[in-house]
Amino acid sequence: MLFTKASEYALLSLIFLSQKTQPIDVDTMSNELQISKSFLAKILQSLAKDKILNSFKGANGGFSLNINPSELTIKKIIECVEKRPTTVFECSNSIDDCPSNQATSCQIWTTLNSLQIKIDNMLDNITLQDITTK
């Protein structure tokens, strides 16, 4: 899976929110981050639905982080926004679930599976805090 603009914008908005102490509205974030308001609103709603963000209605409404940045992994963020696992290859991560039913004789499955495991581990070990302090 290639990371889409939705993943990129989710990360940028979460970094932005992690630096704020009060809820921030979509208009403000859209202007600050130069992201389409409607696209950003959709992303933020997904993050709120999955309890990554708090959502507040009304005149002083907006969004704030619901999870400590040190506990929020990049993998969780991307899977929330993309609505699918962070798989890079179409190969299955299980030899029993190979789409072509040829995993046992496939010459690349072992390599691709090993690489996917490394990618998953990496994304699961990088937190929002890690990328905000760089």
C-alpha cells in the first residue's frame, strides 16, 4: 500500500494538534496546514470515530488528541485513515492465504513476507511523539 494524501494529512494534523492545549477547529487547521477543509474534516472524523481524537461541538468546538503522542503509533494512524492494513505487497502475510494458492512454491513470498514484517514492526514502533521531536 502506498501511503495516500489522507495518511500524510492525518500525520500533519496530529502533529499540529499535539502542539496545542485547546481544541482546534477544522477551519483553523485547514488554513494553517493548507489542506482542503472538506478533505481534512473527513480525515479528522475518521480519527475521532476511532477514538484517536476528541471531537467537540459548538462555538468553541474542534478537535484535540485523545491519546498520548507517546502511545499513538504511526501504524494505528495510517490504518485508521486508510481503512486497511499497512500492507505494502499484495502477497498474504500467511502462506495459507496466498491469493494465487502458490505460496509454497513461490520464490518471492518468503522475501516479501519478511520485508512486510519489518515494515509492520517499524510502523508499530514509531510514535507520534517520535516524529514531532525530530
